[in-house]
Amino acid sequence: MGKKFTEIDEEFICENCKAKVPKLGYSCRNHCPKCLYSKHVDINPGDREEQCHGLLKPISVEIDSKKGYVIIFKCEKCGKIRKNKAAKDDNMDLIIKLTANH
């Protein structure tokens, strides 16, 4: 049984910086493009089955030869680590700063 992927691309208000985050349009929006924070709501992408609901703080970035920049998040509530591909409109200054943490 492989990982499930439920495509959900919706607007939201970032709980960290309060920015209004628009739909991504070409995939699923997972995090705020301004501050890069996310929310711990999924077990598998898009399933909304995670009960934690803590903020996922961007702590590092790795570079994948196929996916490009991959943001590494740590949940501020439960400590779990999650990863997600950077979006085209993400704050590149923050991404570059996070590469120093890898």
C-alpha cells in the first residue's frame, strides 16, 4: 500500500504571520509562501487526518535532484518532522537562509 495523496488546493490564512495565502493553482498549497510555516493537519498529503494541528516551523531546506528545494518542517507541538516541496512563489530569501541549516 503506497502513500495516499489527496489534492486539496485552497486559500487559507497563515496562523504564523496572518498572511492571506492564495491557491497554488498547479498543485496543492501546503505552506505559507511568505513565512514558509505550515500546519500539521495531514498524515498523508491532503487527508486532513492528523489530530495534532500544531504549527510546522521551517527548520531547513534540502535540494533534491528531481523536486528542487524541499523544505523540512518540525512541528512545534509534537516534534514530528515533515517535508514538502517548495512552491514557485515561496520566499527565496528564507529558503536560501534555511539551506545553511542543512
